[in-house]
Amino acid sequence: MTRTSRRITLVLALTAAVAALTAGPATAANGTAGQRETVCAQDLAVRVTAPHGAWMGTLYRGQTFLVEEAGGQWVYGFAYGDINRRGWVQNGWFC
């Protein structure tokens, strides 16, 4: 394999990996206020004070989040599992 073909193979592999990591939630849904939702994402960052705020911890697939305020791209509520605190998560990653 030539140097150029190895580089092309590497670029294609990296492109596929990035696409897999950044793909939207194909089967996930938005959270509903008052519902304890199950996380469908591989991992979901919980933010402390506001959307895009300081990171508090991570919820993993199968853990739950009680949605207290819904609407838009972020929801506020109680993160069960390893965190057990209130915070913000990105909406659209629930089963």
C-alpha cells in the first residue's frame, strides 16, 4: 500500500468515525415534563447551572432523568444513576 492510499484510507476511517459519533438520535425522543425518561444515548452530559454550562457528570444508556421543565433543545430535571442531582441535559436523547 502506498503512502497516499494509506492516507486516504485513514481519512475515510476518521470520517466514518466522526459521522458515527455525531449522528443524531435516530430512534430517540424529546423529554416530556413530569415523566421519568430513560436515556437512549451512549452517554449524556448533565450541566449544572444552565444549558452549555459547567459539566456536572454523565448519564449513561439505561439511566433515567426526571424531566421537570421541557421545551426546546434542553430540559431541566433530576438525573438519577451516578449523579442524583438536578441539572440540564440536551433534549432528544430519551427512549
